[in-house]
Amino acid sequence: MSLSGFKPKTETVKYPDGDFAVRGLSLDDITSLVALHYAALSALFDKYIAEGVAAAVLEGAGNDDDVTQVIMDLAQQAPALIADVIAHAADERDQAATARLLPISTQVEAIETVLRLTLLSEGGLEKLVATVTRLGTQLQAVTEDRAA
């Protein structure tokens, strides 16, 4: 198989009177999302590290309530991030404003689907967290170098 034959796995998310396909996030998506929403992601990551939720999830001791709490915190603290994740995963980055208008249940289903597909493609939560952490650290270093 050649590179041109690669097609990321997608799943359909339904909304009233329609549907759209989402895929797992790619490195390009994650880099873009970290750059766009670094402060919100950093604050949430620090919170979940401090509360031990991240460690519990990484060790397999996390539960659906932990994932739900992360999604609810994202919705409260970074609603634009949720919309951007959905738009990136649907390959319609210019439709983040439309994604914000989707019913709440559709947004939650889309985020859960994107997370599951991303974890499948990345080889699990531990590898994904390591990638995001490394990208965040590199982005912070570049930002600090530019400010100096």
C-alpha cells in the first residue's frame, strides 16, 4: 500500500436533519489546536494533573465520569476549543462557528467520537498525552524565545 492509499478511519455523527463525518486528530490538528488554545489547555492539564485524574486515566483507573468531567470543563472554560476540535476532525476548519451551534448532545457525541478515534490511531492515551505535552513544551519554549 502506498501513502496515497491511506484514509483515516471516520465515523458519522448525527444532528437533527443531517450528519457529518469525523476522524481522529492528526499531528497537524493537535499542533494547531495547542497553538490556538494553549492557555486553556495548559490550565486544564495542570488541573487534572493536580487532581490525579490524568494519572488515574493513564493507569486505567479512570472512568466515564472522569472523561465527562473533562468535557464539561472544556465546555465551560474553552467552548471555542470544542468547536475547533469538531471542525478540525470534520476537515472543515472554517466551520468552527457552525460547530458551536450544534446541539450540546451532538457536540458531546462528536468530541467523544473524535477522542476515541484519536486514541485508536495514536496507540492509546499515554502516547497521546506524551505527544501533546511535548508539543506544548516546545510551543512554550518558542513563545518565550520570541518574547525575549
